[in-house]
Amino acid sequence: MAHRTTGPPRHGPRPAEPSLTAAHGTALRLIRAGLTANRTAALRLTWWTLLSAAPALVSGKALAVAVDQGFLLDRPRTAALGLGVFALATLGGAWAGRQTYPWLAEIVEPLRDRLLRDVVTGTLHRATAPPDAFRTPPDGSAAVAVARLTRQVEAVRDALAGQLMLLWQFVLTVAAVVAGTAVLAPAAVPLVAGPLLVALALFAALAPATVRRQRAAFDAEEALAGRTVTTLTALRDIVACGAQEHARRDALDAVHTHLRTSRALASVSALRRLIVALGAHSPLLLVVLAAPDLRDRGMTAGAIVGVLAYVLATLEPAVRLLVQGLGASWLRLAVAAERLAEAARHPEPPPDPHPALRPADGSAALTGIVFAYGPGAEPVLDGLDLTLADGEHLVVVGPSGIGKSTLAAVLAGMLPPDSGRAALGGAPLDRIARRELARARVLVPQDPYVFAGTLGENLRYLAPDTPDHALAEALTALGLDGLAERIGGADGPVDPATLSSGERALVALARAYLSDARLVVLDEVTRHLDAAAERRVEEAFRRRPGTVVTLAHRMSLAPRADRVLLLDGTRPSTGTHDTLLAQVPLYAELVGHWGTGAADPGRAGAGRTAAGLSSPGAASDRSSSRPAADPAP
């Protein structure tokens, strides 16, 4: 028996690390896309942000009036009026800030949905790309995709919301502080603007190192997710070969790397706090120390209090917001958006053959097929020959892990053989255009996929123009009437999580049934059905034109097939059920194990002889998919 072995993943050279400029460009394109997608929401967000920043312009002046013309002149009403203006401006700004959130959601949430869709689409395109068209992702790529779909997409969403919400507010706030200080106390402008400019310059200088550490943190997170999934999925093999210690070291190395990169990223926070102190706290200290000199130069006590209010109540939060909030979230946005853009990138499809051929029918031929999982692995298929006539129904049986699913993938053109020739409808698979191949054959896997949407959308996925009456006939033929009635008909919504495994299998089978494919390959999908439902599906596909290859989970399918292919890891055998039962001990053993050893009397009709075991290359002499006299179950 051939076993699948996993060799080291084949990777291309690691791409050069993108530049900081490229990361910023990706983030800017993402923001531009979000704003242009909903211009009304962007304008409303800008308007309410302007109003929310208004208190920064009047707060210092209001306090200066309250001090100089109120408290110092013993005018309590004037002081109260100044403080009241300050309070009203603050409340108005808070109310305006609250109005920004609904419009922010109108921009950010659709963008998040688009990111998810793009990443999923890109991941699926890479997963289904031919091996030579795109480098295969490393082991644990499913976990990496989950990390991108959760942590990184949410990081982009949160960071983008912060940028749209607070960037304009920061710019307007700083402009208001500088303008208000210039009007109130021109001599204090250098004391405020000087340290602020130095802090911004230091923050810009720190940005490249922060980006590198953010990238390293994302890399380590993805590597840890991939290593965890790889270890858990291979746990049985790890224990079997005594590699527990090696696996433990690999897992701990990934954990320690993730911890180290997280600490390195966190250390940048300490430097950002120093920048906040330089840009916001040092102006406060400088104004206090320079207060006597400012008084000598004609500045009033109220003006000094107003400048201190600008710095303490307005500038300090704005600088902290920039450095610790906006700045950090911008860098996180830039790195995460850059990685998601790479994840959403579609592989370049290989060119279609020229001239491209079109399959004439549902016949298939495999000649000298050899396939192994890796250069040093034992072949799963070794010199396999098989010929199928159009309309023939073949059942493939054999021990678990013998290569049945591999045969299905090679027959459907999903896996290119290492050597040999595979043809569909008289045309070599490598000479058929991709779209034409997709129309000519359909493969239903062991774990069928049902997507969220209506039942009709699921069933029409491969044949969008299917009329309603054909859809209704398929529901009846496959036994889906009960499900359709329960969810409200073909237009009823399907929640995949609420379907049983058998219902999901029936939906996938009906989808294949409605397709135009002349070759249908069923990879043990009927294992989710009971015997009666399985027989009903079998009869439905017999009435459908085309060739059917069924990888059997139950031996009960074999007696009713046109031919049976037995894979045993050494020499494949093909023939009728009765022939294999009489001449191949392994087949008789499999049949006996399932308790279905009695020959089906309905299969001994015209065209059926037990003339001996045929070679796998011998095609059935029947061109029709209908049995002559199929007995009742």
C-alpha cells in the first residue's frame, strides 16, 4: 500500500521586505478607497469633525476673559460668562464628536467586508492555482489565512477608524492651538511650537523602526499559528515516530519568537511616551518658567492661563493622540494593509494551451499514470491505466488511504500526474482550457461545501441559467424536498451551520447534478447518507446523461455499477462486481466485511458476462448509463 509522505515545503526565495514608502502607499490607497466609496458619509464625517474641534479655538480665549476681565477685576458675572462659554464649547464639541460615529461606520464597515472578501478570494485562488502558476504556501497556511482574517483585518478596521476619526481632529486641534496662542500671546508661540516640531521630527524618525517591529510581530504571529496547526494535525505521526521532543522544541521556538517580537514592539511605546513629554509637557513647563518674562513683556495673567489651557487641555491630548494613538495605529494600518493586499493578490493564471481542445463527451482515459506526493515518496498511483466510456458508471473501492481521492483529483485535472497521460472526451487534460475543463467535469469532495445564501443560489452555482422547473425536478430527484420546504423553498436562506452533514452532501450533489459536466466524480460524498438516500442519489445520476465515477465508502454501490475498480496498492483490478467477487480475494474480503457478498441478480442481464477479469484499460461496452433491469433495493 502506498502512503502519502510529506516532504519539506517547496518555497521560492523570500521576497524583499517592502519599504516604508510602499506600506504608506498601501494604507493611503485603502483610505482613499473607503472615502470615495461613500462620499456622502465622508462629507458628513468631515463636517461633524470640524464642529468637534471648535472648542480648541475658543477655550484659551474664554479662560483669558474669565481671568482678566472677571476674577482679577472682581466681576463674577463676567468670569462666569467666560467659564460658561468654555463649558458650552466643550459640550458642543462632545455632542458633535458623538455625531461622527454613525458616519464613520458607514465608511469602515463596508471596507472591512470588502477586505474579507478580497482576502478569502485571493486565498482560494492561490489554493486552487496550478503548482507552476504560484508558489504553494507553507505548511499551516490555513492558520495563516485565519490570522489574516481575524487579527489583521480587525487591526486594519480599528486603525482605519482611528485615522478617519481622529486625523482631521488632530490637525484642526493643533492649528487651533497655534492660532489661538498667536492671537492671545504671540510671544508664547515659540515656546509651544518649538518643542512640538522637535517631537514630530523624532516621531517621524522612529517610524521605520516601528514598521519593522510591527512586520516582525505579524510574521511571528502567523508563524506561531502555522506551527501550531501543523503540530496538531500531525500529532499522531509525531507520536508514532517518537518526535515529540523535536515537535515541542519547534513549537516553543515559535512561541519564544512571538514573545520576543511582541516585547520589541512594546518597547517602542516607552519611546513614544518620551515624545509625548517633549511635545506636550515641555511647552507647559517652558510657559510656566517664562511667565515672569512674559508678564514683563505685557502679557496678562489671563493670557498666560489661556496659553496653559491650550497646552494642557488641548495640545497635550492631541500630541498623545498622534504619537500613541494615531501614529501607532497608522503604522499598524500600513503594515496590516500591506500584508492583506498581498494576501488578496490573485496568482497569475497560466496561459491556456494553443490550440485549446474541447472534450467531445464524458469519456475518460488514464494511461501509465504515476503520481507521488513529493520527490522521495512512494508513488500512490504507479502505472495506472483506466478507460471509461461516455455514460459509464464506475465505482472505485479499496482500503482507506490507498489513493482513491488521489485518483479522483488526477481524473478531474486537479492534480497533474508526474508521468502518464490523462484525457477527457478524447482531449488531453493539459490541452483543455481552464474554463472549458470547469464546464466539462465536476468533482464533489468528501466534505462538500455549502455557502451562505439561498438554496437556489447554492444549486445554480455551476449552472446559473437553470430554469425553475429543472431546479424543482432536481430537488425531487435528489430527495431535497424536505429541506426546501423547511427553509421556504429555493429562495429560502441556507445557514450551513444548521444543516446536517447529509443535507450538505445532498446540496452539493444537486449542484453537480444540475451542472453541464459530462464527467461527475463523487469522492465518498455519499458516506453522509443512509442506504435509502444513497440509492436515490445513485438512481438520479443514472438518469442524468454523462459518466459517473463514484469513490465508494460502502460496498453496496459496487453490485449496481457498470464496472468496479479495485485499488490495492500493487496491481489495480477492474471488472464487474461478479467477476471481481469470484477472482480477486481482496475484493471478496471487502464485500464480506460489509455483508454485501451476494451478487445482484439484476446485473446479469444483456451485455453482462463473467468472462473473466478485464484489464484496467478495458472500457465498458455499454454506452448508456441506464441499467437494463435495476432491481428494487
